Amino acid sequence: MHPEISAYNNKQVENEKLICETLATLIHTQLPEAENKIWHAHPVWFLEGNPIVGYSKLKAGIRLMFWSGMSFDEPLLQAGSGKFKDASFTYTDISQINSDDLKRWLEKSRIIQWDYKNIVKNKGQLDRLKS
């Protein structure tokens, strides 16, 4: 895992730090082939240059976001703004992390992808990469 992600996690308060460390470990374990780095000030994992999953500190808690999550058909994931295909779950306590749910979401993130890598080149148009 990229050292900047560990540094990001270490900046969080204790409960949020535990959430971040647990998420990072599970993501890294389930997506070992994914590149990971700090992107737009938050930890993000990429497959072939396409952002797949990341998390960020919000006032409400730690938000785990899947760039293509709206297409996962997962009722626990909340749809984003509607402009894109993102969906997320916000954690306020370590006990909320269900590793079975997270593993299933991560597997779907590998299979179901929208092309965010080329969104500028495609003038805001999102195309489905995998099904």
C-alpha cells in the first residue's frame, strides 16, 4: 500500500483511523492488482487507470465511495449526486464494517466499471467498460 495512504489514515482521530485502516487493508487484500495513491487529497484505488474505490473524511464520518456503485444493485450503497454513477456508504463506527458486504462490493467494482479515466476526453460522457 502507498505510504501516503498510511499517512492519511494516521491523521484521523482514533475511531476514524481504525475505520480507514480497516478499509484500506480490506481493499488492498481484495484488489491486490489495483494501483493505490492519494488522489484529490483522498485514498483511491485504480484498475488500469480507472478510479474504482476510495474513501474520505467527511463531517458525517468516513465515506467509502465506489465510482460505479450505482450499477452494483446494492441497497446499502447510497447513490451520489446523480450526475455520475457513484454510490457510497458512510461509516461512523468500526462495528459498521461488514467484511462480507465490502468484499462483494469490491468484487463488483472489478467487474462493473464506467470509464471515468476518459471522462474529459469523452466530454463528460460515461461509457460502460465491463458488464
